[in-house]
Amino acid sequence: MKILIVEDDKKIASFLKKGLEEEYFTVDITDNGDEALYLVEFNGYDVIILDIMIEGSNGYEVCKSIKSKKISAKSIESVGSIFSVIFHK
């Protein structure tokens, strides 16, 4: 399973990546919404862990763009410590 983490806090991103890779997931990280959109379009992620407050396009804009392009992925959006899950399938 391929996972993209979009998170500007390097410690949080690293912690998530380490834990997921220990469970044998393939994980990429970016801290920028515009780069996330590029990666999502060309890398076919199964899950996107998406922070809201990021550089470039914010998390809401990224999610809206992914949905409009009908890219099939599950997205977990975070606002601080509150998570909401939005399914795009």
C-alpha cells in the first residue's frame, strides 16, 4: 500500500513515516500542497494523510482538487489533533 503524508511539521511526518514503514507500507512525504497534488496525480497513492495548514495549496484545496480529478484514494485530514476521514472512492 502506498501512502502520502502531507505535513509541514517534520517531527510528526518523520514519526508517522517510521511507524508506517515498520508495518511495511511504502511512504512518501511532502510539506507542500502544490507538490502533494503533483505526487498524487502521478504516483497512485492508496491513502493520503493530509494536514490542513501547509505551504502552497492548503489541505482543503488539495482535497478538493483530488476529488475534482476523481483520483481514487482515501484521505485522512488533520486539524491539530482532530482527524476526520473523507473517502473518495
